[in-house]
Amino acid sequence: MTESKWPDLGKPATQADLARLVKVARSTIHGHHDSGLFAEGGDLGDWLLSYIEKLRTEAAGRTADSDEEMRLAKLREMNVKAQKGELEIAQMEKQLVDRQVVYDELYPALLHMKTTLEAAGGRIATALSAQYGITINQRLLDNEFRTALHVIADYTPAERESGEGRSSEH
């Protein structure tokens, strides 16, 4: 009987045996071993299959990292396309207005409201003093109105959703 040229694939694997079998440098197999490609204590056949699968995956251009990177890139691209589509639809439906246009329209009205509220403290102090004959600290009222205006100016929609920014007195 002639001896087989194939090694016993059922025997415990060594880096040297696999390197000889696939005709690569032992350092190549050592690098794959260090990266965890081969199961410790595996037989030569298992290591050979792992190595072949790695080569097949690389030949197809699909490494685990590249698959994940590709999936994330496609997801980012889909998100950008969806946002762009939503923006285009909103613009076509005239739901979006340029920020500067909104600012230009609202600023005069907001400035008038601020001025009116700031002056209200003086009017309230004068009216209460005249009606009840008491002395009102107008600076205290002015400070309260100013504080209220700052709270209003600092308001963000996130506060509404989280319940922040609400007065605990009401």
C-alpha cells in the first residue's frame, strides 16, 4: 500500500503542519493563529477549513469588519437620502420658511412684548400704591418681570417634552 501524500487531518494541529499543507510561511499561519482564527486544541482538518473559509471570505471582499462598515455606510446614506427627501417635500409644500424671514417677522413683535412687560412693573406698582396707599418696591417687580422674560427667552422645545421650565407655582 502506498503512503498518502495528505497528512492526517484528524491529528492535533500545529502551525508548522498547516503552513506546510497550504504552502505558506509559518509566520502567516502564526499571525492568523494570534488573531484567533484557529480554535485552540483543534485538529488539522478544522484549522484547514477555517483557513479556507478565511481565504474565501477575503476573495469575495467580505470581511466581518467590511460587512459592518458597509452596512453602516448604507444606513448613513439611507438616512441622508430620507432627510433630503423630507426637506424637499416640505419645501414643495411650503411648510418651511427661511430662518431669517421668521426672525425678521417676529423680532419687532417680541421686542414690543418685552418693552410692554418691562413697563408693566412700574404701572402695577403705581396702581397698587394709589389704590391701597402702600409703598411697592418697583425694582423688585422689575426684577421679577426681567427674570420671567429671561426664562421665556431661554425656553427650548426639549423643556416642553421633558416637563422642565414649568413653574412649580402653577
